Amino acid sequence: MFVDEMQDMDEHQYQILEMLFFDGGNTKSVYQRIGDKNQAIFNGEIKLDEIWINREIVKEINGSHRLSPLNARLTNTFSLTKSNVVGLNSDSKIKPILLVYTLANKEQLIAHYTSIINKLAEDGLFPETSSKSISVVAWVTRKKDDETQITLPSYYPNYSREQKKPKSECNCLAQYLIFFEQTNNSLKPIASNIKNAILKSLRVANIKDDDEKLFKESTFKKLLQEKSTLDEKVVKFEKNIYLWSINVMRGNHKHVLGEIQAYIISIFSEFFSQYTPCNNFLYDNYVINDISVATEIEDCNLIFNTVHGVKGQTHLATLYLESFYNSEYESTQMSEVFSGLSSLELISTVENEITQLKGEIIELNILGKPGSKTREKKIITLNNRIDNIKKYSKMLYVGFSRPTHLLAFAVEENRFNELAINEDVWDVAYI
């Protein structure tokens, strides 16, 4: 039993797997759990509790064919585990870039990023063609009422969260093959869309089941089962959905569109011959430049997304935009790490302070002196600080570990001036 992305399991999922396949070490199953605890972010949340407990024997797989040695060195500083990723991508020699902006010129940042990409391509350091995306990511993508609180729309005002939302109801068949959630390599979103498209073709024609209700997936499968022998049509239906989903993910939209059109026509012909499929629904064209929010600046296609949304993806280039989250920015909450410490070292420093305060509390209580309450409050603050370090570390680790070539991070000038940047690690560019 192989479980991938183990870090994304919730407590109940973890316990079910442990009971079924480990059983306190008594099972006969060969049960391997694979994942990276540094990437425990999903469903809009960041997991801090240690649900996944290591066994006595742990096999570390540290080599990354995605990351260059330079990008791996930087990403490792935000790791919350003692093992470091080894960058095996020898194709890239590009040092990570800090893009320093001001409140006045922040909207010029995206254009500057694309000019860097174009220059790297001209110099032969950046592939001119690739299937990998050139991305812009941020933790917070919702616009704030206070314009001084920077989020993704502050840099790129045309960005809209609504543009990213998949449509559950589309106007034509082609649209169903375009609007679906693309947050990982799962086929489920596009498979669901294709099934919805087939059912929509029946709704448009006002076709109902034996109970005079509009068809849903279960009643449509029941129709296939009852009208065929040995469920062959249900099996074929599921196989078709799988193959169509694979081909959409590979970019073969036109081929899939033609096959689904033919399939819907065959369904009408076999089961609903008294009805005619809607030509507008089947054959209307729908064109969009990119499935994710995309823009074109100086011939460079950019895809905008949240850090959560790009988890698991591989990019050619990634620009991570600092954003305002819980009254902090990444560059302020993690200033010590940007200035040279690692996340683990920073946490250790805070833990040592907590240990010292606990010792002082014991001593004060023995002597009957005041001051314990103040120190107890400070310990609570420091524990919250550790939690925040872990949250920000995981977000930065996920964002920084996406690109094969260019990694860039945007920081506002006043916050940049508070950092002690190592220029052996970063190139600094001012907007």
C-alpha cells in the first residue's frame, strides 16, 4: 500500500489507514507513506499538528529533479524538517531574484518580471518554449479595503477571483471542457464537467426519466444499465469519461469535443429518438486564452494563482508576491530567515526563550515574588509566534519549490531595508 501526499491526511484519514494497514505493526501489509511535511497546506488551511508520526525506519528521498542547486539552497532555509532537498536540475544557473518595489510603482512589478524572463531567454538561460507555466502566486488574492494592505490585486488590478472559479453550468459543450478547477493533476474536475455536459444536453432538450424528473448521473447510469446487457454501456461510459479527461488534460480539446458530440448524438438516437439534440449547445464555439487567469505582456503568458492553487505544480518561473495576512507580510514575519537564519534555527531561538521564561517563573514562585503572570502571557505570545513561523515557512517552501529555472520574490522597499540580504543567495533588482 503506497499513500502519496501523506502530509495532506486529516486525523481521521490517518487513523483509518493506520488501523487497516499497520495495526500497531502486526499487519502483513507492506505499507509505505510518502510525502513532504513541509508541504502540509491544502483546502485553504495550513496544518501545524504532527498527525503523521515517523516510524523507526524512515527512507529519505532528497533529490529533486525540479529544483536547481541555487533554488534548493534557498528553499531549504524554510524547511521544518532536518533533511534538505538536493537540487539535481543542472539546466538552470539562475540565482533567485528579489524584486524591490514601492507603493507608487507596485503595478509595474509584473511587467518588470516578464522583461527579466524575456532577457533570460535572449541570453539563452531560459527556454524559449516549454510546456511549463510562467506563474505569479500570492498567499492572499482578495483585495483589501485599505490600499496600503498589499495583496495580489494591488500588483495586478485586472486580477479577479471570480475569473478563476469553475462554472458548474455552461452555455455550450465546448465551455465545459475549459472551465474546470486545475489545482492539481486529478482528473476528477474535468470528468465531472464532462458528465455534467452530457446531462445538460438532456436538460436542454427537456428529457426526463421514468419518474418525470430531469436526469442526474445515477439515473443516467441506470438507463444505460437497463437498456444494455452485463452493464457494458456503463463500463464503456466510465472508460470514455476517463479517456476524454486524460486527453483534455493533454490539451486535445478539439478531438475530445468531436467525440463527445458524437456520443451525445448516439445517446439521442438510441434512447430518445423522438427528441433532437440542441445544435447551439453541441456546436457553439467558446474560446479563451487560458484556463487559469492569464494575461499576455510582451509575448509572455502569465498564470496567476494562489500558493495553495499551485501546490504540486512545476513552473518554468515563479514570482511569489508578498501579501498582507493576519497583519503581517512574509518579509516581516520571516525577516530573520530572509536575513540568514533557517526556520528551524528561528524556532529553536524562540523555544530557548520560552524555556528561560519557564525557569524564571519557577524561581519567582519559589521566592514568592510577582512577575509570573507577565511571563506566562509572554510564553503564550511566543508559542503563537512559533505557530506563525511554521505557517509562513510552509507557504514559502511550497511557493519557492515550484520553478525549474527562475524564482523571484517581491518585497516592498521599506520592508526590504529592514532585511540583511545575502547577495550570494539573491540577486536584487529595483523596480
